[in-house]
Amino acid sequence: MPLSRRALLTGAAAAAGVVVVGACGAPPDTPPAAPRHGGRLRAVFQGGGSKETLDPHAPRPWVDQARHKALFDKLTELGDDMTPVPRLALGWQANPDATVWRFTLREARFHDGRPVTADDVLASYARILDSAAAGRRGTQLLGELDLANSRALDPRTVELRLRAPVVELPTRLAGTGMAIIPAGTGDFGRPVGSGPFRFESFDAGTSSMLATRFDEHWEGAPYADQLEILSAGLQARGNAVLGGQAHYADDLDPTFARIHEADGAVRVIRAPHSGMQAFAAKVDRPPFDNPDVLGALALTIDRQRLVDVVLAGKGEIGNDLFGKGYQYYADDLPQRPHDPDQARWLLRRAGAENLRVTLNTADAGTGFVEAATLLAEQARAAGITIDLATVDKDTYFADILDNGVLVNESVGAMPIPNHASTHLLSSAAQNVSRYRSPEFDAAYRNAQATGDTGRRTAIYHDMQRRFRDTGGLLVWGHSDWIGATAPALSGAVAAPANTLNWARFDRVWIGAGA
Amino acid sequence: MCARLGWAVGQLSCLALLVFLGTAALSGDAAVTLLGDGYDPGQAARLRARLQLDDPVWTRFGRWLADLCRGDLGRSLVGGEPVGTVIAHAAAPTLVLAGATLLVVVPLAGTLGFAAGVREGSALDRVLTTVTVALYAVPDFVVALLVVALVSVRLRLLPPTALGADGATLLTRPELLVLPVLVLCCQSTSSLSRQVRAGALDALGTGYVAQAVRLGLPRWRVLLRHVAPNAVAPAVQSTARVISSLVGGVLVVEVVFAVPGLASELISAVAARDVPTVQGITLVLGAAVLLVNLAADLVVARVVPRARERA
């Protein structure tokens, strides 16, 4: 299938925008001080005990994702607004119906000196899709990839063929667990990647990974000589950065931000729009299969108060939609009001006065139980009684897929189309609210085959409008991603987890810069 | 002695069975926790098949037991490492922590308790009683958060965590141990010194001490020869109890101070439904508690004449 010039998608801008990528590295909010070279950088993340692994296709805890980011590259990464940023891919082109894609690779090398080639890309995706393996995170994102018919056109050009149109392929390739590894790698005892740091050692006992500067990285050598990435609990992470034992602590809570933004002992960095905070009501069963009852619950939520109390004000209120601040977000929809009287009226109309429901909650995410408690209090104003049932936190996200009628839900940063495909479509594995709409599914497929960004945006807006009133997702807030850097660290920028600038240690340096 | 050993094996078997059933009764399994918030029923089914989690609980327990009899603790369901290796890594920091705590607690609690006991009602006794009872009432994690906030974060005197340190590092950099041991000492010193004080009081009230005083022996001699040994008996047994309860305290301390020990490994293994690791660690902890109690009984039998006669 010939690729027409008109079929150039975002990749055109991207290919021309290599300069832009270079500029991305420099944080916009720090004064242009000369970066210093050298030193050993120490960063601490949320860990997962024996779950931690250096296999970049099975990433689970945050600490693993940070390690993988240091050691490996992907074809693309996500910007703060969830648009794709070219990384190993220099640019891309697609045919008009977005089923055949050509990615041009930049000149890059693995840590052992081998060049990164189209075969490595194909081998990496084959490993992710390997049906004999389990727990590969990127499988869903590559669902449409027709590997047998994809091929390397030359060492630096890979052609990916899809079974169905996926106009968002470049953002999918930026997803979690999509790292490019050298072909033939099966063991990650001493991982080899093309990332800015070269693997040195890993001690599972102390959960410490040491890596050294990779001078031949395609984006230039990192400033720090060494990078150590460790894991620890929330309290210990905060204390480590406060006590000067770490240069960066990731995933801190709003209370930490509130206390230490004022005292200046560390620099608190907060990235807005980093996590959707919601309640999910199952719309396939009573009482929320009645849109009036669902609407009534939505009106009882005092979103501002939830943000102020549960997130300590470190966030923004939600409008029952995922992805505020991201590409394709329907920001033209009016804000859902807090109106208990209207809620009462809706309940009367539905014949559901004195509604009593159970909310399954657990300490499975920051502020889940607090938010649930507060909602129960707020709903009383509309005559709804919410009983809280505390369930197991370790298996919460699997448990709520089938069980309960009302649950806490939170989703981290990802592109709106990815969220739709993994959480909202009828076939989506993580469809918590049990929203099943053939029209919504068809609209999604239509959007995936629509090359024109303006028309595609219109389709996504329409889908969000349709979803908001019947989808069962009551998004009350968008939380900040909170981290802290020691005074000795310069150049760090706030970025939502899962995006390019999160946990990025090649563009920061130890020493005064501000 | 043999009967004692038989009992111990029986107790450990019961513990293993109960823990196994308990972990099995928890919601979900390792396949669910491995996938986390990216849970997908198809992937979970594949993982379950690979980890042999579909077998009935008795089959799985039987398999584990058979492996154990061959000296194999199995492999972690989530990381794939041999459980023996996991335990060997994690035991070192915990042993260092517990050992250092005992080195401080035993002499300290003994001295304080004995001093308070022999001067019952004195100012010293009243102060010690107030302080120990108050400290005993404060949960470990509160003490931990307070000392870290004050000593490490505000005054910057000592490191707030043992981030990245293993057992050997803890020994070579004792400053990392100060705060964790301090926290662990609070409750254990309080409870142990109360026991020693009570023991001393009991001994002081006995007829043989009264007789010794009546015979005109010097007070120091009465205290050292006749009161102290008999005050030790209950204290040795409560030291054993303190060691058992240290397991709970270590749990809190390891998490707050980021010490990669057995307790934090156990917590993450339970959270991950990593049954072989949970089984291995509880077995080791259970065996340790039994051994400590056995040792305490032996010590008591040697030190205290009455107990020796009974034994």
C-alpha cells in the first residue's frame, strides 16, 4: 500500500520537530543556569517488594518504571498534554485509514554498542505480545498489531501493519511497558537498553539499582555520573528527601505538599492533571441503571469540598470526565453543579426516595476512604444513605470490576483515547462502571479511522458528551502528582507520572542552578 | 527435652497450616496483585495457570509441605527468587536491629527495674513508673514519627532512614541504627523494667530475704545474692516475651525507617499474596520465637534454684 503525502499525520510535525525535543529537556521554570556535571544522584520511589523487576515489559511498581526509563527508550513518550513526543522514532507516517505505519528510527545505540534497528523494534513488540507469557503490560495497547505482516524496510525504518485502524498508534507506543530492547533478550539480570543510563548493579534485598552515565546516548550524556534508584514507603520517602538522604522523592501525599511548600526545606514539585479521582457507579444494575438516580448522585457531590479536604487543595475539581487538560478533553461542557435540591427532585421522579446504597472502599489509593466518608456525608443532604463497606486493599482494583454498585476509582495520566479503549469500551478489561454502549464503541472505531485531527476531536468531544450523563463515572477531582527535590538538585520539572519528564534524571544536575 | 522438641514441631506445623489457610482465605491471589490496576481477566487466567494457582488449596499445601520436607522453601510467586534467598537477605537487617535493641534493653531495663524495685515508693521509683507507663501507652509508630521529625528533619542530627542499607551496612554505620533502636527500646524497656521491678519487690517480701536481713548481712549483699537472682527469673521469661513482641515493633520500625528486613518483606508478601514467601517468613519467625522461649526456660532452670528442682 503506497503511502500518500497527504496521509502524513502528527508525525510530520514531529519529524520536523527534532529541535523541539531538544528544547523539551530544559525546564521552562528554572533560570538558565549552567548545568553542572558529575555526582551521584539518588532518587526514591514507591516500591513493590519482590514484585520489583528490571524486565521493562512487565513493569508494575513506580520504582520499576523509573528504572526502566533510565535504562531504556521507547519509540515515543507522552508530553504533559498526552500528545506523542518522538524519542527513538524520528518521525512517522500512516496511510489514510491508519492501518499501515512507517516509523523512522533515529541513530541510536544500545549500551553494548549495537545500533538500535527496526528488527529490535519488531522483536520488542513480539515479546510484549507473546501469548505464552503473562503479565506484559503493553499487550492491550498493541491489540491491533499484525506482527506477522509487519516488517523492517531497512535498518532504520519499521513498517507496522494493523488489523484495524488506530490513528493514535504513536501515543499507544508511548504507553507503559513499551520499551525497545535488543532483539533476542530474554534475561534481565544485567539489562541492556538504549536509555541515558547504563546498568551497573541491582540489589533486590535493599531495592537499590545503580546505573552510570551513558555517554553515547542519542540525546547527549546525562549530567550526573551515577544514578541510584531505590524504593521505600511513603513516610520514609518524605523523610529521606527532608533529611538529605535522597535528591528526589516521588509520589508524596497532599499533606506533605501542604506542610513543606511553606517551610522551604525541600522544593515541592506538583504536576497538575495527574490523576483522575472518581466514584464509579455500575450502570448495568439497579439503582444506577436509572439515569435519574445516577444524575441525582452526581448532583449531591460537593466537588470543591472533596478537593479541599481529600487532596488538601492540591488539585482541581472534575466534571465527570477523564483527562482534564489533555488533548481531546471536552472542556466546553458546563461544570456539573452541586445541587442537593435538584437531586431530591430527580430521585422523586425516579421513585427512588430514601435511596440506600453501599459504597465499597479501601485504602487502595490516596484518599479513597476519606473521599468515601465525605461522599456519604454529602449524600445525606439529598436523602441518600450511603453505607461504607471496607474491602481488601491489595486486590481492590480487580475486585471492583465485578463487585459492588458504587466504588472508588482513580486512574493515572494517559491519553484520552487510551483511557477509552482500556476503561470505557464494551470490551475494555477495566470497565469499572460497566458502561456498555454500541454507539460509543462505534464512535471510537470511527475516531481511530479519522485522520483529520479537527474531525477526530469533534468525535471525541461527542463521545465524552454522550458518556458523561450515562457512563457512571463521577469524577470529582484531578489530583496533582507530588514529588520533592532536595535543595542540591537543579533542573527538575513537575510532570505527571507516565509522561516524558516524570522520573527523568538525564536533564537534572547536582549543584546550585537557581 | 524430646517431648519439648516434638511440641515445637507440632506447633510449627499448626502455624504453617493456619497461615496457609489464612492466606488462601484472603481475597484474590498472586495473579490479581501482579497485574495490579492493569487487571485483565485473560492475563490473570494465564498467570494463574503458570503459577499453578488453579489447584485446590489442599493440593497446593501438600506440594509446599513436600518441598519443605526436602528442605526447599519454594520460590516467590511474584519475583521468582528462591524463598530461602529472600529470607537470607531480609533476616540480616532484622537480626541486627533486634540484637542491638536487646543489647540496650536488657541492661537498661534490668538496672532501672531493680533500682525502682528496691526503693519502692521513692522519688526515683515514682518517676520511673510514670515514665515507663506513659511510654508503654504510646504506640511505636507515633514515637517513630516524632523522633524522626525532631531529631532528623529539624535538628539534622541523625539520618531519618536506612535507605539502601543492608545488614552489613547497618553494622558499619551505627548512626543508622540509633533512631530505630531508640523507638524499639521505648516499649520493650518499659514492659521489661516493670517486670524486673515486680520481681525485685516479690523477692524483697520473701521470708529468706527477711531472714538474711535479720542475720545482719549487709544490704548490698542481700540485694545481690538473694534478691537479684530471684528477680531475674520472671525477667528472663518476660525478656523472651519482649523478643516475641519485638517482631511487632520491628514491623513498624522497618517500614518507617525503610529497613529492608523480614517484617517489611512479610508485609509486601502478604499484600502480593505471595504464599511461599509468607509461609517461609512466618515459619522462620515462629521457629525463632519458640527457640527464644526454649532458651529462656533453660536459663531460668539454671539460674533459679526452685525452677532447677522442679525441672
